[in-house]
Amino acid sequence: MISKTKSNGRSTELPKKPATAIEKCVQAELERYLELLEGDEPSNLYRMVVRQAEHAVIEMAMQQCGGNQSRASEWLGISRGNLRTKLSDMNY
């Protein structure tokens, strides 16, 4: 349950939505990453996770689409030009 404070100062419990398979995977990997830090504080965690997830989904789309950028961009819901820029940034 997630606690939410109302404007009157009272707290109400909101039901937590079930995590998706991807959310569970990311959470497990983040827990593993934090363990590897051995108590050190993470830095730029959000940016790191988003970047790695973006690279993973782009690589998957490119593999599944046989390297066809037009088809992969459709799968990803981004323009082919945007995909090409991201691939270039990834040195793909």
C-alpha cells in the first residue's frame, strides 16, 4: 500500500497496482546494483537506468526487425530519423 496525505493532513492508504514483468525485472536489477555499491550512494541513477533501458529496447527492436530501421522505428513509435540519431549515439 502507498500512503497519500490529504490536504486535511490525514493519510489514506492507496492500493498498489501490481508490477509488470518489466518493472519487476528493473526493480530486481536495481536492488542488485545497490548491493554492488556496498553502501556507497548512487549517482545519476535515473539517467543511468533510462539510458540503459533505451539502449536495450532499441537493440531488441533492431534485432527483431533484422536491422531494418524503418520497421524498428515503427515498433518503437519513434521517427526513423530519431532512431538513426539514437543508433549513432550508441555507436550501433
